[in-house]
Amino acid sequence: MVDNLSKEDQKTYITPAILVTLFAFLPVGMFALKYALEAKNYYIIGDFDYANKAASKAKKLTIIGFLIGITIYLFGTVGWIYSYSNAQKKLIQEGLNTQKELIQEDSVEKSTEMLGDR
């Protein structure tokens, strides 16, 4: 019976569920994988109604897990860039302050030397 179905009719979303579990968002990916494996098992025993329902749940959870994972990665990247740029600004500001102090010390030394030469 399963052989009569085309590959499109037998979609269980196992591969996307595994990828979401490994790379995007583990908790949702695990449930997507659970439903994808249920869909595969239902297809094997010939219960196509439950197989399609389980595959549909797996698809929804895979998409949700992917979107959550992308959101987390996006916020993490933006946060890292923001903190890195603030650290660079702080280092540059400290460097400028140090340079100003050195210039002021040099000008004070030169003026005292000039006064001392008179």
C-alpha cells in the first residue's frame, strides 16, 4: 500500500526536524522529530490519516523551531556586535584621554624648560 503513494504523499519531515533539533532550537526540534517519526511509523503500518496529521504537526513544529532559532541567533549576533562596538569605543576614548594627558605633560615640560632658559 505504501508503494502506491508518491514520495510527496509520504513526507514525514524527518530531515528538517533533525536539522532544527541540532542547529536551531532543541526543545521544539525534539517534538518535531517525535511527530516525524510517528508519521513514518503510521505510513509503514498503513494508517495514512494519522500519518498525515503527525506529518503536519512535524512540519509546523519544524517551522516554529527554525524561526525561534533564527531569532535567537539574530539577537545574539546583534548583541555581540553592539557590545564589541561599545568596547572599541571605550578603548578608543581611553586612548584619546591618554594621548591628551601625554600632550599636556609635554607642553607643561616644554613651558617650564622655556621659562628655565630665560
